[in-house]
Amino acid sequence: MSIGAFPAMRLILRRELRLYFRRPDQLLQPLVFFLIVTTLFPLALSPRLSLLRDMAPGVLWVAALLSSLLSLETLFKADAEDGTLEQLALSGQSLGVIVIAKTLAHWLVSGVALVAMSPLVATALAIPTDAFPVMFASLALGTLTLSWLGAIGAGLTVGLRRGSVLLSLIVLPLAMPLLIFGASATDRAIGGESPAGALYFLGALCVFTTSLAPVAAAAALRITLE
Amino acid sequence: MWTWFYRLASPPHVYRTAAALTPWFFAVAAVTIGYGLIDGLAFAPPDYQQGDAFRIIYVHAPSAWLSLFAYTTMAFAGAVALIWRIKVGYAVAAAAAPIGASFTLVALVTGSLWGRPMWGTYWAWDPRLTSELILLFLYFGVISLRQAFEDPARGDRAAALLGIVGVINVPIVHFSVYWWNSLHQGGTVMRLGKPEMATSMLWPLLAMLFGFMCFFGAVLCMRLRGEVLNRERQSTWVREAVKP
Amino acid sequence: MGGYARFVWPSIGLALGVLIWNVWAARRHHAQALVRARRALAMARSEES
Amino acid sequence: MQEATDPIDAPRASSLDLSADKIHVWRGDRHVLRGAGFAVKAGELLHVAGPNGTGKTTLLRVVCGLLRPEQGAVSWCGRPIDAIRAEYQAAMAYASHEAALKSDLSALENLRYSVGLKRRVGDHELRDTLGRTGVAACADLPARVLSAGQRRRVAMARVLAMRAPLWLLDEPFTNLDSKGTALMCRMLEAHLDGGGLALVVAHHALALARPIRRLELGE
């Protein structure tokens, strides 16, 4: 009679997507933030194209990390505040299922939007179009990994009043390998070298977090829901 | 079958044992650190490449080692506490965090002081120093997370979980930082420390390592007593123990 | 110290300083915990009486 | 108004029972629950009463398994709830003191996404249930625009639609007018008549036409 894990996941996914699209501002704000941060760098450093091209992958990745982190804060917090997280937790489905569905929904919305937005920023930063496919792939893998890491952080800070700074403090050190491989994949693609090594590592990190982070995030929620 | 273990880990037993162990740890630490410092600074020959600057290793390496050791201790104690519900584990984890963080800081500053004569700059994004820096950030995360909770029991569990996640992450960070560094620097940076060492240089270093470990044991015991007291304030044995 | 004294001695000094700080902080930590436990005991007694 | 009892999806039996034994919960230095315990059988209601701050909500959170007590255990049909988590949660409907609705979703969607995780349920049936708690007209309105009383009725509909034998209700009468209170009481009666169990946290007396067991906290 009860619902299996996959139908439950589908149901939560639909709920999340519907909620995101009812609140488009919530969806757009991190993207605008992404744009603004990338605008800051040329203004602060120099508009010289050669210099921009050198820094572009780093700027792109730092901005992507920060903007993605911005939207992760509400991953569980919004549901915890109106009491629906308790309802989800007591729905008979395991917390792992709930975490997976919610995190995937977050990535589908924020990660994919970020990837879609990246050509705009990349052009402004003088990244050649040849490097776009690698940039898309690295950003897609990287934002998914970051969503998983962020789910752990969001689970740990969900009940705290000033959780946003703490969330960054917790998640950013964990995300540093991501930044290294992501930026260097893009960098190598720009330089015409093979980005395969960095992309493989990104993929490995993604698989690794996908398999372990739901367990950790579910444990975190169990602790903070009390 | 586990009862003996739980009795061993019972707060009053831990409180008393920690008190009994502290002076021993301190005594051994004082002797070994004293020997290591004197031998290392005064009698060990200068390095043929780095001259006397290499002597910083006698405080740098033990601190760096201790920073990792304390983090592992913290994560392990947290895992034991989370999995087997042995509350003393949280106290050990809470006691280890500030000690580990302080030695991470020492490793960073001494590494940078060593870097100045070797690299001509205080900070060269050496891979070891960079991962040490990230380790410091991880410590900050764990310490602030524990303090952010109003209910100490929840703070303990959240910090324990973050410690476990962090300890899985440390090797990944370490590896990726090396990979990143070899990409950018092509191995031109002279790494701190060297695999081969004359025995006259090695003995004091080993003594310092051992001494720092014992010192960690001593300070951990002292802090552990405080943490246990804080957690067991309402229990009868504490009331008996603290009766003025 | 072969010209490196201004790097070696601060390093040693810092390490020793942190060692001492650790002892001092641990002692203070324990002392504060004792004070708090005594306060809790006193409160419990005043409630009983 | 139609008041047919809902079929309860569970091994229909008088063997259903919920018990808690010597529950101790600490919050920091505060000993919130000091050995609270009870036993409820099929067809029985336990009214958890007591002044503010005596741990009524805490007890309910322990019973529904959100909060793990320092000591003591809660058992469902003789087995500790930690061991049969999924089964227990499927047999339980919990209503917290807030209505727990997503304000951006309509009442119907709210029900669809929470009841739907417990059992397969169609929109038609959910609309019916909303009708039985008197909020059929609100089904397609976002919960944001509903009044506090309407939100409470939607939450009542959610409890009904879950068809669970065990109801755990935290202050279910808050924000309800006299009609709503009466409706809630009739729902409880029907639930108990059908062999259900209920734990109700409320700080005033319950007006049910049957003997009620009371657990007074904070004494």
C-alpha cells in the first residue's frame, strides 16, 4: 500500500520544481548574483582581454560556487520553517530519499540555469567558443557535486538562526578540490590542451559525493530536526 | 560483551583516568621536547643546503603532524560517539578541536617563516602549506558549528558529523592541491622537509614528534575533564566530585 | 644560527608560546567547568530547601 | 454533513497499541520530561495536558519519532518504533501546532504532495476530504491567502486523508471557530469508533461524548 522510493522521489521532485517555478525570483536572484560577481572582476582588475582570458576560468568558477551556495541555504530551511520538513520526515519515506529528491531538484534548477547562463559570462570574459563544451561539462558536474556538499551543510545548519555564513564556512573548504579541477579543465580547454584529466577527476568527485552525501545529509537532518 | 567497554567509557571513570594520566603525559612530553629542542637547535649539524634554517623543522613538522593527528582523533571520537552512542566521544572531539586548530596555526606560521629564506617570500602556495590552510578552515567550521547550537547535545552531534565528512575530505584536498600545484609550478618550488635525513638530525626530530604527541595527550586529558564536567553537571557523581 | 636567527627563533618562540597557551587554556577551561558545576549544585540545593 | 468513518489501512485489529515508558528528555540543563509514560489501545484517546513549558510538544515529538529520548522507549504494537520506522510512520498521521502548509502551493497540492507520500491517492478523493472539513472552496487557492482557521482545516483534511490508525495531534483546536471545534470533535469520535488511536495535546478540556484518558504533565 505504501509508496515505493522511486515514485516518492518523483513526487517530491515535482513538488520542488513546482515550488521553484512559483517563486521565479528565488530562481533568478542567484543568476543575477552570478552575473554581478563576474562583472566585478574586469572592473577591479583590468579590461585587457589577454588578462581576462587568463583569469576567466577562475572568475567563472568562483562566481558559480558562490551563487550556487546562495541558493543552497534555503534547500531545507524553507521547509523547516513552515513545518513541512517534519511532514516529509514522517511520511514513511527514508530521509535519504527526501534528500536525494530535493538536492536533484535544486541542481536541475540552479545548476542547469548556471550552465545555460555561462556562455554569456564566458563571452564577456573572452573565453573562446571552442572551450564552451568543456566549460558546460565541468560546470554541470561541478554544480551537481556542490549541490551534494551543500546538502550536507544545509542539513547541518537548518535550525540555526544565522546559518548562512556558517554554511559557507562549512561548505567552501569542502568544495576546494572542485574549484581546482573545474577551473583547470576550463583553463586547459582555453589553452587548447586536453582537459580529460581534470574532467575525469570532476566526474570521480561527482560519483563519490553522489553516493555518500545523501547518507551524510540525511544523518545531518536527523540531528537538526530534533 | 560490550559492558566492560561502556564502563571504561563511563564519564566518572574517564574523568578520574584523565586526571591520573595528565602528569605522566606532561612529564614525558617535557623530557622529550626538552631533549629534542636542545639537541636539534644546538648539536645537530646544519643542513648542507638550507643551513640553520632547516632547524625550524623541529617545531614545524611535529605541529603539522599533530594538526592531522588531532583532526583524526576528533573525527574518530565523533564517529564512535555517533555510532555507538558513547557520549564521552563527543567530549573528546570537543576537547581535541581547539588544540588541533592551534597547532595547525603553528604549522602554518612556522612554514611561512621557513619559506621566507628558502623561497624569498613568506607565502608561495606550496601544496603542503595550502592543504594545511584548508585544514585550518575545516577546524574553524567544526568549532563554529558546535558553538552555533543552543542545545549542546545537538551541537556535539552536528560537529561530529562534520568532522567525519571533513576527514574523508582531507586526503582529497591533499591530493587535489598537489595535482594543482604540479600543474602550475612544475615542481620548481622547493618542498619543505626532505625524505632523507642524517640520523643526527633525525633523532631530535623523532623526539619532538613523540613529545608533541604526549603533550597533546596531556592537554587533551585536561580539556576532556572540563568537557565531561560541563556535560555531566546535573549528575550525582559530579555533585559528589565538586562538593566544596 | 648562520644568519637565519630571525626566522628560527620566532618559530621556536611561537611553538613554545602555543604550547604554554594550550596548558593555560586547558586549565582555565577545567576551572570554569568546575565553577559552573558548583553553581549548578548550589542552585539544586537551594531548590531543594 | 457526511461523517462516514474512513477505512483505516492497517491490520484492522484491536491489537493496535501505543505505549511509552519512562521517557526522559534533557534540553541542555533542563530536564524537560521526567519519566513520562502511557499506554493507549485501539479506540482510545489520550489527552496530554499541562501548563506551558511542561514538555507536551516534546512528548509528542518523542512519540512520533522526531526526537530521540535520553532514556525510555516508545513502542507501537509491542515493538520499539526505532526498529519499525517505516511501518510506524505509515500507520501514523502527525499534525504539528502549525498547519505545515507550503504557502506557494494550493491546498490541494499541499495534500497531494504530503498524503501522496504515504499512499496512492487521487485528486478527486482529496477534494472530497477537503469538502468534509469544510474547505472545498479553498482547494485551488494558494495556502498563502487562507485564513488561519482555514489552514487548520486543511491540515485536518490531511490527517483524515492519510487514513492512519494513529493520530498525533498538537493543539488541533487552535484558530478553529466553534463549528470547527465541533467538527474536529466529531472527526475524533468517528476515528476512535473505527478502531483508531489518538494522542491529543491540548491545554483545555476536550468535549467528547466518551471517557477520555488524561496525562497531566508538569506535576
